[in-house]
Amino acid sequence: MKLNIKPNPDFDNRLKPVLLRQGTPDRVPFFELFADAATVYRVLDRPAGGDIIKDRIDFQYRLGYDYATLWISGNELKIEGRRSDGHRTFNIAGQSTIRSWKDFENYPWPRLEGIDFSALDKAAAYMPEGMKGIVLIGHQLESPMKIMGYEGLAYALADDPDLVEAVFNKIGAMELYCYKNCVESEAVGAMLISDDLGFKNGTLISPDNLRNYVFPWYKRFTDVCHSHNIPVILHSCGKLDAVMEDIIGIGIDAKHSYEDQIMPVTEMKQRYGDRIAVLGGMDMDFLCRRTPDEIRARTREILEICMPGGGYALGTGNSVADYVPVENYLAMLDEGWKAGVY
């Protein structure tokens, strides 16, 4: 597909004002949580196996993004009970690594001095002028769910809340250390908390438990970022009506991930867009099943409702998974480039 996109990244004057809801930029920027590697290399039309940092920056630059998604390393957690079908990995809800205080004490927690931030410097050397990095980190609920198991966490919330608090605090302290280091990098323009808090009908743990164990750490992450004039984005799937006021009150600048069955992005913009930036929202099912022409029409509909007043960036409702037809994904971006001019 021949695209109309002519890359001219300008994070500071296009995406950042959108994240902070500071007026309207020249055009609606693009935003994604990330794109699967298979999609990256199909778009680049080259084999995998090269420098993945450089290749991802090249991919996002070519498609008109003002930023590149970045990761750090050395903060990975050992997780038991994972299964793989050779293509995707799944966490098993009934299996866990930490079941008791003994497990907690013997767990191989990552050493803070072993966390590697060098990818940020490497990315800075690769990024074209005008681009910044957005670091994806901050699994404050997902990480405890993985190492305790979703079922194990549910039981422990009732049977051993002190152990739950210890796990959340251990995770939070490590995440906060990462935030403090990331915001010092000149390559970083924003930080992205990636933490699924809900499912189709509600939150994964109770709103009160989110307020006790998760949101205080979000507030610490956000305060560190804001002290360096760096916006904070929350990516979270699920129905979050019960805690949306909490999320806004923490000071999180932008929210990503929407499903039409839960809350269409257009409704989110109308309900909350005056207090928090709204990112993405092209429903994944729609993006996968419809034709490129239908995708273009839906893109124009979303822009018509979400563009006014700024505070909106175009993208998928979740991520560019490798099962998303590339021609549909590119049709969304191409139409967004043409129709998203203020």
C-alpha cells in the first residue's frame, strides 16, 4: 500500500501537548502500546534478526509516529505456571511462584543494581530529530498476579493481606527505582504504565484493593515523572468506571485501551476528555474483521468526535498484534494522516 504519510516527528509540539491537553497541535498524532515484531518486519520488508531497537525506531518513524516505544532490562520476574503454544505465552491462573512468606523470602528478586538502562542511550543515538522515547514499565497489578497467580492473589487478599502488601511493595519499590532512573534520560519524553486492571465487566480485584495496593504506587510514579515535566500514560484493559475518578485524581495524564463492547473511545472522549487525554480506540475486533475501506470510514468517524479540543491520539484499541491484517492497520494510519489535520 502506498501511504500518504510523510514523517516529520515532533514529540514536544505534537504528542506532548496532546498528552497534557494543552491546545491542538498541527495534526492528530498516532499512539500504540507496541507492535508485535512480526508486524514490524512485515512493514519494514526485511528479515528479523537485526538490531531490534533500531528497527522499531525505524518502523515508528516511517509510519509517522512522534515517539518510539522503549524497554529496559534486568527487571524481569521469574514466573512459574506459564504455558506456551509455541507462538504465545499464557499465565495459568491457578499456579504461582509465591504462595507463602517462605516463598517470598526465597524468591530471586531482581537486584536494583542489575537493572540495565543502556537501551535508552542506545535509542537516543538512533532516533531522528524530533522523536522521543516512551518507556513501557509499571506492572503494579500484573506482576503480583503473575508471581502469586490470579487465584492465589485472590485467596491471599482474604487470608494473608500482609503477604499481599509485601509483594506489592516489593514490586512497587523496584518500579519506582526504574521510574527515577528513566526520567533522567534525555531520550525519554513520556512514561507508560502498562497494567491491565479490569476485564469486560469490572476490575480484576476490588476497587478498594486497587486503592490500597496499586494506586498509591501509581501516584509515586506519576509524581516522579511530573517533577521532570514528563507525562504519564496508563494502558489498561477492562471496564474501569468504578475507578476512573481515582485514575484521574492520581494525576495520570492519558488513558489508553478501549473496546467497543465496554466503552467506545468516542464515549470516553465525551465523558472524560476534558480531564484526561484519550489515546487509540480503534476496536481490535473491528480492525481485524473489516475491510480497509470500512477501517478508513471508522477512522474518520472517530476523528470527527475525538479531534475537537485536542487531547486525542489515533491508534488501535490495544496494540498492533501480529494477527491484525497489516493492510487494515496501515489504512487506519493513512486515513488518520489525511483526515487528522487541525
